[in-house]
Amino acid sequence: MSARLFGLGISTSAAAGADPVGDARRAESLGFDFVSASDHPCGSEPTYEVWTLLTWVAAATTRIRLATRVLGVPYRSPAMVAKMAESLHRLSGGRLILGLGGGYSDEEFRAFGLGVPSPREKVDGMVEAVQIIRGLWSEPGFSFEGSRYQVVDADLEPKPERPIPIWLGTYGRRALEATGRLADGWIPSYGFAPPEQAAAMRDQVLAAASASDSAGGREVACVYNVPVHVGSPTGDAGVVSGSAAEVTERLLGFARSGFTSMNLMPVGDFREQAERLAVEVLPELRA
């Protein structure tokens, strides 16, 4: 059985008064298992690039794990991501969780001159990225010829001394099948996969994992990405909100449906919400 992990989403905001590194240190002191940050390099609001930010977070913390939630594959060469991931994993003492996705925002791709992949091309690119990254981490002189990406006799040294988990943020049928077949974890978001849909999607992931492993030992961690607010209900259907007891019961329901790990996204004052989650909710989830 995969370990149960409970993470806290941190902002990538670079606006005045924002302190994502301080938020990560706070999450570590409160006992969360990992922090996560999203990948949206294009936008009118000031933000940090996620890989640079998580490197700074790694240097400012000692224990907490670092997750990309999730890297948009079209933004970066998969071979370079493999190198970047190995370096950050090694320098942080083995704390990286590499989250990948096919890419959500067509507007961002267009703005940065990257072209706009079709939905099929996004899934194909994500699958090829996982194959290239894993190949470079494990094989000398690795070559791969895909429809989206290629590498030729590529060497990546040093190779990871400790496994680097790959989590995929996926939703469609082909992407879910690929997740079950290739990934260590699946991290859907509450807003894109509400509970009644997420349970069926999870079944597809686990069925694909089982079908791809004749020995029957393959596991895929199911990690639900959930916006939460402890206190008065927000009235927003996209946020799990209410008293600590109400929030806890909702999250326990997700755990009972198979999401034994979660990434909690505080809505409202980060520090207040992080502390309330750590003190009033997390103990029940861990129990």
C-alpha cells in the first residue's frame, strides 16, 4: 500500500506581501508531507516560475517534499525536465515529486509562441515525456523516436540514486489509461473531476494499472487536489468549506472512495487556514 501523503498548495505569487517560501516553511513546521505549486508562466499577475520557486523552497526547508502541480509538458523539453528533476531531487535530499500534465491553457501556449497542441497531441506528448524521462534516468545512450519528442543516444549523468515519483494530472479516457500504465500517482483536481466523476475515473486508472502488470503488484497513488476553507461556508461549490468537523467529514468521504492522499488548497488567509487544517483536520485524516 502506498504511503498516505497530505500536502498543502502554495501560491506562486510574486506580488507585494506574498511569501510562498515562508508558506512552505510554515507547512513544514505544521507537519504536512509535501507542498505543491502550479505551472502557469504566462499571465498579467506577477508570479514566479514554478521550478525556480521550488528550488528556492528546497533550499529553505529540510524535510517537506516538493511537488509540481503539474508541469505543462509543452513548456519544456522532456529531456531537460529529466535533467532538472534529477538535479533538484539530488540537491534536496530526494524530496521531489514530479507532477506532469498534457497542458491546460491553450492561451498560454499561444502567447508564448509554442503552438497549440490538439487534445490527442497533448496526451501523446505527455506519454512520450514520461517514457523519455524514465529512459534517461535509467539507461545509458538512450534513444527514443516519438511523434512529439525525440532523443538520440542521450546520456544523463548522474542518474537518480532514489526513485523520483511521477504523478500525472489527467482526465480523459486515453490519459487515464496512460496514467494507470505509466505513472506512480494520479492527481486530479476537485474542480475538473468532482467526486461523483472522480471515483469512476479512479476505477479507469486502477484498471489500466492492473492490466499493464501481469504480476499484479503495480500501485498508483490517488491524490485528490481539493480547495478547502475551514470556517463559515464560502457558498462556492468548487470549495470544500464549513466547520472543521464538516470539512473533515467531506475529506474522509474522499478517502473512503480511494483518495487516501490529498493536496489541500487553502482558500482565504493562508496562514490561518494552514494552521486550522493542521490542528483541526489533519489528525483525523491521518487516523
